[in-house]
Amino acid sequence: EVRHPRSLNFATERQVVVLREVHGCAWEDIRSRVRNLRGERPSLSLLKRVYKGFSQAKGRRPYKYQNCGRRPVKATKAVQKFLVQRLLALRMHCVCTSGTLQRELLAKRGVQLDESAIRKALRRQGYFWKRKYSAERRQERLRFARSVVQLSRARLREKLSFSMDGVLLSLPPRDPTDRRNYCAHGDGYMWRQRGEAGMERLAGQNPYLSQVPRARAVPLWGGLSEGGFRTVAFHKARKFTAEEWCRVVQTGKLQAAITALQPVQRHGPWKVLCDNEAFLHTAASRHAMAAKNITLWPVPASSPDLNPVEKFWAWLRRRLRHLDREDLRRKRPPIGMLAFKRALVTLLLALAGAYGLQVTLTRESTDVEVTRVFRRVSIKVHPDKGGAAADAQRLNAARDAWVQASQGTKPPGRPAHAQAGPVSASSAVTNGREGLRIRSEAVLLTYQSWPAGEAPGAWQRFCVFVAASVTAWTVKHWAATMEQTSGGDCHLHLMVQFTSAVDCGSARFIFEGVRPNASPNDYLGEGVCRKKLQQSINRGMFYVWADKVGTLRLPSGETCVAANYEPCWTEARRTYQVLGKWPEALWKQRKLTSAKYEQYLFLTRDGVLARKRNLDAVREHEFPGSARGRSMVGKTEWVKSLFKRALELKVGSLDIFPEGMRAFDRDTHDGIILDDVRDLKFIAEHQDKLQGKYDTRVEFATTPGGTCAYRKYLFAVPVAVTINNSTRNLDFLRAHDWLGSERNRVLVHFPDILAQAVCVLGPIVRRSLGRVRFGSERVSRSGSWVGMAVRPVVPHALTMQDHALLASEGTDRTSPHACPRSCLGTMPLVQEVRHPRSLNFATERQVVVLREVHGCAWEDIRSRVRNLRGERPSLSLLKRVYKGFSQAKGRRPYKYQNCGRRPVKATKAVQKFLVQRLLALRMHCVCTSGTLQRELLAKRGVQLDESAIRKALRRQGYFWLPKAQKRKYSAERRQERLRFARSVVQLSRARLREKLSFSMDGVLLSLPPRDPTDRRNYCAHGDGYMWRQRGEAGMERLAGQNPYPSQVPRARAVPLWGGLSEGGFRTVAFHKARKFTAEEWCRVVQTGKLQAAITALQPVQRHGPWKVLCDNEAFLHTAASRHAMAAKNITLWPVPASSPDLNPVEKFWAWLRRRLRHLDREDLRRKRPPIGMLAFKARVRAVLASQRAQRVASHIAAGFKKTCKEVVSKKGGMARS
């Protein structure tokens, strides 16, 4: 471990967190107690960083360096020399990165050096990671560029008909390291010295010839023009020869590519821009292109930047490498299966011709056809059949390469089986139009699926269905069963043997509309053996008949199994012999319990001694049984209530951890419950596992072979243990070095009053009319119950953690009536905070038992129970407890979120800090109590509950109120608004629609924040509410004109201008700045965007003039803007100042914000990451283009006159409709 000398080690970091969280010490007190690696006092900033960055899940502060703990290896001169030698040898043949050199160094020299150390060594030798580039023949390039610049655009388009060149694409490497390097860097970077840029072998002509192996190379020739891109030809070799290029030109491929892009001169002559490839400039190539009316326009040598198609190749490589990165990220295998398949097909055709086989096979043949031909050819070339060993090896190597390349690329669903050969006695199931096609003598049918509640009825109906159908199906033997999956759903298995082979579809066996799945194999891992056909069928029959783990049982206790063909130890009329390996296979697959396997083992009488010895060894070392049982007083239910998702393990008298410990996951479970421990020696012997190690995993289930061993990381995982008074070695709680210390465990005693109630539960229930649930146990009318003991037992709950837990002072934990609250007050992770007049869990259950079982009156119950203060509870509290009691959980569920958090008093200094941060933040973000909670913890180190923060703000006179208050208008402004509204009301609807062509305004939308707290605040409240004093409503900076410029940061702002009419809504423009300038607005009008938006809504006057309702934005009323709009036949109709209610589009902006915030809430609820700017704009466009948005806009525009009537009725006041 390499750490900074002034940093803290892991143990000291944990001590800081415990002192701060558990003991509540101040930072100065913590600083005086701990020391850094130098033995000095650490700084306060370091302590706060450690506390803030501590991870409860990992039990330490996570570090971002990759190889934490690895000893640094010095790069000696010999190592540096080796690195440079391998770099010079490899960089011209692959993408040689520090990872490649790390692999070479470990393989050749056995030295493991970190990649960062390798990069430092290379830089020390003068090698840097730079792009390859060369610029030669500057004068020639300058002349060529000037000749192009002097051409007009039309003349250039006429002269440049086609820009052509070749590219050598490459498949991603199959080696994992090379593949990661290729996906990360491509071929554009290398380790080189700064002076090597001008070397032709590095910067120049074609690095692909040596860097891309032949098996990965994909050569392509194509070109582009302003009409687009067209491919000329894919070819095999890296370079065309003159003969091959002449063939490409003579077949018309080049001419077709040029004419497809619609050049200016449709029939030629055409000039083709190209580089100086040798085969292009031979006499034969020039003659062939001249025959097609094509001439070349060569660019200067080594000038890829002067050929436009090179930029297209660069984009193509980036796009392909992006797809390769996606394959690597999703762990897909490298592509290239077609290349291996074609190589296999080529070899098959060559060998078939050599050995005289007639085969029909092409590269486009299906995989099934290739496999069929491979089998035929492999028989011929096999050395035992007279073939050559070399041919057989080549064929097998080609097939293995194809199979390896095709792994991971199989299509989803069931594999398609070939339908070959006539109907035989062996099983064959193929896909057909009728579902699955059955061509066999026996088949295993599976019906999916039924809920657990409907399973018994479905089983009875299925038995009747099978008994009535066996004759029509011509079935000789059959066996059926119903099984239940771990998810709770049930399915049916039916194994049938026909009197002879059949050929029918699975639709013949439909039961209640459910088409079965058919399998030619049983589920024991084997198929049908043709030589021992009946034995294979019997194996499938036994699989269905056996009493497996998931076999369903009826309420009467019988298993859901029916058959007319059973094992030989039964009394059935038709029987068969069961081999010992059949139940053994089920047991190995964990489908049979050890007890049931032992029973079948003696019944089969096949290899009993060896299999029994194996079973006993497994029972002893690996797979112990587990005892199950329910508590009498609810200690298990109480312990479950301490966690949200705990892993419950039944221990009993076991010596090792149960098998269920394998399922523990830190991300899923927040604790471990060891239930019904019969001997505390188990806890003492497994002290190392329960305490956990902060820097390593703990090994469980150690076996001699190590096949069943596994490791878990249990640091900072709370463990709860339930024990009884009959548990052995209880003296460990006093005398044991670890369990006897109160610093290591908290002991909670439960009262025995409920145990007495359980003792008399049986006789009372006999007189009851129904069934009563006590916790999770059911008591029937007969007085018997399951999993409940009759004798009174006083249980305990022992809760342990990996760090010290201190008991509260003045608590008598030896009292049988000690309250769990007094002990839990010291638990930092699981803690219960209750009202002093409330009831604990045991008393709540006592109230329910006395009311339901004994039928006591409320006054009688009130006289028997006591609250946490030792007083009589109120009748209303007793009724609330009884009404809210959950029979499933065995307690009253509580809905408070942060149960167990200690309250912190908001001092005057804290309240002053909260008000200061509120005044500073509320104009820049949605400042809620959660925001202030985060600020308080970060700046002052005080953790205060949100409810306490809200109370403190209300105490200071701040309340959560709307920002936008009712505007207050002066008398002159009221008269102006009244005149405008009356002028609108006096218009008829048709006249108003003709006059109001477009209602236009801008809006400043905002992206959701990326910070989690700010994002939750934004999604919950938007921008409409804030913490303010009641008298601040009239302040212009809060209630008035435009709060968005200060509250929405520039990075989140999305300005938009648009408008509406009764025809719907149209967007005018998205822009960058918050406000348009006059120049930008003139450009929008002159380009026709405003006119297009108006005409798209089908105004009454199709060709103008149009009146646009708008507010008093300054840039709209400049002379330049008015002149630009007048040129487009557009005039403005301004609304009075500060009157958003008189512009209909403002209501649409309010609807749009609500709609976008609803989508943001959906993203937050489904735990999606915050969207970016492009995605947000795409979402806005999608919402605006929806039919719902058009209907809303049309409805708002139609209600404009109604709004004006409301303004008139209020005498110029603000409208609310």
C-alpha cells in the first residue's frame, strides 16, 4: 500500500466516522484523538474529506486509483531498453499502447509494471503519444490549391464530377488487448519521438500495408460528389492491379457510380479527382477510362487533405469503430463469422472435388447445409476411411474457427432443428406452421403456466383431460406432474409414449387453450438413444414421476403426480426398472433433496454403496440440512422489522453456515438474520466471519477440493441473531472474550406475556368461528397450528455489528420486561425512535391478541397494558394500533421515512446560516429544505432533518409560497388594459379570427439539473414556488417581470420563440441567447421562418396582410424589425405592458412547462440519467408536434375573447382563467 505520509490508514478513517456519527464528537475533539501516518495531528480539511467520502457499502473511503496496494516496480535501464526495442518492433504492425508493452514485458521478462510507469519510462526516453502527419511538396500543393480557389462554384462542380480513392478498412482484432487498443485509439496514434514526424515510414504513404493483417483487411474503392457517395468495388487484395482496374472500368462500375450521383454533364466527359496510385496511371488504365469518357485529375503526392473522399473515409472509420466499441461494451464477440464461414465453404468445395463427392454448396448456404456437407466430407477425408490426415486436420481447424467465431451470435429463442430423414422411432421435434412438429415415438410436453392459487383445480382438470385423450392420442404409457417455480408460477409436465411413431403438430395436445412446448429430450441432460430406446423413454418417465423439490402438493398432502407407468417398486400394473444414475442426476442438479435421494437410492438397488458414501460425504462437508421453525413471541418478526431487505438464514443446530449464505449480496441485502441458533458456540467459532474484514473477503463453506467454497465481503454489515433460553452455552454472553463485551453486541430481552397468551391460544380458537392469523402463523378451528411450540419460552434477540456498540446508561437489560427501545438507542445503523406515549412492538401484539383472541373490552385492555412511560395508554391510541396492525408483518407498519435518525436541535447559529443560504440560493435555483440540508452538512458539518429545517424557516417568518403573485397595476395601466380588452370583446369571432393571425412570444425552457438534489427539487416543484416572507410578494425581483435570467443557468437554458392561433401551434426559432437582438430577429423574418409559421396554421387571409399579437419586446419595435416584417406583409398588434394574461401563447408556455416537467419526473422515477441538450430539444420538438399540443393551442386561442371579458369584468385587473 502506497499512501501519502500525512494521510490516514483504513482503521483511522473508520475511527473518524464512528467518532463523528456514533459519538457525535466535534471536529477538534476528533483531531485530538487520531493521528496520521507520520504520527501527527491531521488537518480539519482532511478529516472532513474522509468523513464526506466514506462509503458505508465498502466500509472505507473509495480510492480512484486502479492498482491500489501494488508495490511500485522501478523501471530499470534494462527494462527501459526492452520497452523501446519492443515498441520499435510492434508499432508498425499493430496499435502499440502501454497495455501492449505491459503484456510483452510480463510475457518475455516476467516483470509486472504498471501502465503509468511504462508511459513515464517512454516519455523519459523521448517517446510521446502523437498523431502521425506529414506535409511535403508545399509548392506543388500551393499551386493546386490556388487553381481550385480561382474556380467559381458552378465551374468547380462542372469540373469535379467524382472524387475517388480507396480505403483499407479493418476488422477488430480477436485478441482482447489488441481489440481494446483498436476500439480506444484506432490507427491514428502511436508512440514516437517528436523528431520522427517527417519520417516517411511513419507519417507517409500507407501505414495500413504493414499494420492491418491480411485476415482483417477489407479493401474498398468509392467516391463522392455533391450528389452523395457511391461504392465502386470491394476487392480482395490491398491494392488493385492494372488488369483488375481495367476490368472494373470496362464492366461499367466506375461509370455507373459517377452517373448515379447526377453530375452536371450527364453523358460526359467526366473528370475524376484521385491520388497518384500507380495502377491508375498505366497506359491500359488510361485507355480503358478514355473509352468511357473519363479523365483523371490527380492531386499532389502525399496530399490526402486535398482529396475530399479522405474525410469521408475518416468519418466511416470513426463510425465503424464506434460500433466496435458498442460490441466491446456489450461483451459481444468480434465480428468476422462470415469470413470463417467462407473459408470453410471454400475448403469443403476443394476437398469434395478432390475426393469425388457431388455437393451443392455456396457461400450463401445456410449453416445447416454447411454442417450437413461437412459431415459428408469429414467421413471421406478421415484417415480410417482412406483419407489424408493433413486434409482432416485442415478441415477440422477450419470448422473450429467458424464455430468459435459464431459463438455468441446465435439468434434468440429456440434453436431451429433440421428436418431430415424419415419418421423413425427416435424423437424428432421441428418447428412447423402448426407450432412444434412432433415426429417421434415419445415426447415430453410442458404446459405454461398457472398461478399458485389456481394450480390444484388446474391439476384435477388436467388429469381428467389426459385420461379422456390417451385413446385418441394412441398413447401406451404416460406420466404427468405439476411443478412450481421459484417465482411462484406452476407448470405441467406430460411424458407420453405412443404405440407407434407419430407425425403431428403440438396443436393436437392443446389444454384449455395452452399450446405445449415439446422436447425430444428429457431434462436429465441426455437425449434419446436409438440402441436403448425404451430405456431412454423410461428415464423421461421417471423424471416426471419423481418427487422433486418443485413438485406441487395438494392441500391433502398428496403430490401432484399421475401415471399408468411407474417404477418397479410401486404396485402399478405397468412398471419399469429405475437405474441408480437417474435419481443421482436429479440430485446433482439440486432437483431432489438429500433425504428423497437416499430413499430412491435404496429402492433402485443399483450402486448403493458407492452412491451412499458420496451422499454421506456431501452431507458432512458441503450441504448440511437446515432446521426451520417459528418463534413464540415474535422475536424473528421483530428482528425483521429492523431491516428493509435482510437475508434470513435458519441455523438451528448446524456447525457451518447454511447454503443460503451464497445468495447474500451487499447491493440487495442490508443485513443478515441468523434465526433460531441452538448453540452460541456457532457464533463464537465464526467470529471472524461475523466481524468481517475491511480489506478482504471472508471465505465460507471451505471444502477439501475447494469446488463449493465461496467468499463474501461482510464489513459494516449488521448481523442479528435470535436465541432461546434453551440455547446451549448461554454463559458465553458473560464469559466469552468477544460475546461477553457489551462493546461488541446488544442484547434485547423479550417479555414472556405473549408466551402465556400462545399457550392458551389452542383451546380458545376451538370456540372461534373463523381462522386467526398470529404473525405469519395460521390457527385452524381444530386447535392445531404449524410451527408454534406450546410450552412458554422466553426468547432473546442478539444484534451484532463489526464495530463497537455502547449500551445506554441506566438500562436494566437483565429485566425480562426491558423495553427494546432502551437498547436500540445505541445502535447507529438500526435505530427506533418512538413517541414516549406510544407502544412497543410486543405491547401492540398483546393488544391485538387480547382483542381478537380473548375478546376483551377496550377498558379491560387499557388496564392491562402500559406505554413506554409506564402509563395507561389512551383508548384512541389502542384503537389506532388495532386498526393499523398488519397481520402479514406481525406489527403496525410505520410510514415515516427516516426512522431511527437522532434529532438535532436547530440553534440560533444554524437558523441564521439557513436564512443566509436561502437568500443567496433562492434566486439561482429551486431552493428547498433538501437543498439547505445539503448546504448545512457540507458547510457546517451539521446533519439536520428536512422537517426540522422547515420548522426553523417558519420560525424565522419564511413560508413555501408561490413566486408569481397577482400583479398590481396602476390606474393608468388599468385603463390601458381595459381599453385593449374592450376592443377585443367588441369583435365578432369571425372578425377576431381574421384579425388575430398569430399570437407570438418567447419562452426560456430549462434542462433538468444534473445534481441529484436539485433535480428532485426541480421535478417536484418546478419554478413556481419558493421560501419567502409573506410581505415579499410585491417585490419586483421575486414576483415580477422575469425571474428566468437569474434562475436558469446558461448551460441549462433553451430559448424558444413560437406562436399559436386556432389552427394550432408552430415554432418560429430556437436561438442561443436568452433574448433576440434586432439583427437576429431581422434575419429570422427575412429567411421566411415567421411567415412559414403563420401560413402553416392556415390563417383566414392566406396571402396577408397578417396581424401578430406580441408583447413589448424592444427588438420587435425597432425600425429595422418593422421594415423587415412590413416586407413580409406582417404588422404587430402589441398588448399592454406587463400583461401576460392578454397574450394567449403564455398559457401554452405554462402547459408546455408542466408537460416537460412531467416527463422529467418519469425519468427520475425510472432512474434514468438526466438528458442532455440535444435530447431535450428533440423532446421539446416531439411534444410540440404532438396532436395533444395542437389541440391545447387551438383551445387556448379560442378562449382569448373569454379572457378579455374577465379583464373587463375586473375593470382592468389580472385574469385567472
